[in-house]
Amino acid sequence: MYSAERQQEILKLIEEYSRVSVAELAARFDVSESSVRRDLNELHRLGMVQRTYGGAIGHLNASSEAPFSERVVSRHDEKERIGRAAARLVQPGDTIFVDGGTTTECMLSYLPVDAPLTVVTYGLNILQRLIDQRTITLVLIGGILHVPTLTFGGVFAADSFECYSIRFDRAFIAATGVSAEAGITNAGFEEIPIKRRALRSARETILLADSAKVGVIAAGVIAPIDQLQRLITTREAPEAELESLRRRGVLVDLV
């Protein structure tokens, strides 16, 4: 079992029992206590649990990321460079999926001017940025608005995505972390079903991730690394992890 999968199970146990101990988790998963401590420390770093002596307890926002207003200003320069590089991959006439998020939003200003495009998204911020672009056909995956991420989700979103049956030339995905070990992972669980559906429906899958996300393993598994074809990140990303990703067949663009 990958550590990301184990972390998901730990979150489920905390939701059920409110508290877990290192010793109990080590026995349950047949791993060392040091491995469990690393899992709990990572979940604590992501703000998903609170560490206690010998274990952890639940966090009030256990399945959420930082508020959108905080993430939009974090590493903005890196995100702009990533967004500019991502937009260069878009060709006139393309049908693309643009994930919700602050990094994917940065590519919108650099899309081909006056070029016909179809953009499918479930991100309210993406919709707001493109609504006045006359040459872009916008398709919104609707549902229940998740305010911290400004994305629509839930069963309504999943069902509407299935009904469209759209194939994408390219899917531009956002995530909390990417690693050769655990693949593409996310701290928030609400968006994962839509991200998975977009990856399956795309001719080319492209992850936009700033350097702080490279090598990070979050609790929610979006997809194994063999489902990712291209990563756009910055030169600040850890080289050892980038090399591991290249060995797994991921094309890495550094900006």
C-alpha cells in the first residue's frame, strides 16, 4: 500500500473514532511506527489532522485545502510562468479541460487571441475569467459550489460530466502534490472524481504544479503517475524528484 493510500485510510479511521495511535496504526497496516509517524506528520503539515503524543486526532477542516484567497497569492510568479508555458500548448480549435485552481487560472491570460476554443471547467474562477471571450465556447460542469476551492462538485457535477461524454485534446490539471511514488494527489477530496474523469477523457494530460508541490504526497489519490504525460513546473523544483518522474515516462517542462 502506498503511503498516500494509507493516509486516506488513516483519515477514515480518525473520522470514525476521532483519535488514533501510532502503535495501533502500525499493527493495522503492518508497517513500522516510523512510517506511521511520517504519515501523520504529513497529514498534520497539510492541516488535515492534529498531532498528539503517540498519535493524532481529527481536524475541523480535515478534507480541505487552504482558502482560495490565500492560495491565489502564493508563489504567484511561479504560477504565471507555468500558466504562460501551458497556454502555448493550446491550438486553435482545441477542446480543453481547465481544472479549477489558482495555477490553471494563470494560463487564461495567455490563451491564443481570437482563436476558436472549447473550454470545459468546473471552476467558478475559470468561468469568470473567460465569460467575455467571444471566440471561446464555455462548458460548465455544474453542481454544489465548494467555496474554499471555488469549484462545483458532488453527484450533480459527476452526473453532468458523464452526460457530456466530451473528449479533450488536452486536460490541464491542478493538484496538491505529484511524486513518482504516489502519482498525482490532492488534499481536498471533493474535486477528485472530476479530475479523474478529465484525465481519462484527454488525449494529452498535463499537470500544472509549482515547485512546492513536486515530491509532495497528499492524502487523496487522483491517479497513478503512468496516467500523467506532461508536468509543467519551475526550475526551483527538487531535481531528484524531477529525475524520478522522467524515469517514469513523464515529460517535464521547466520554466
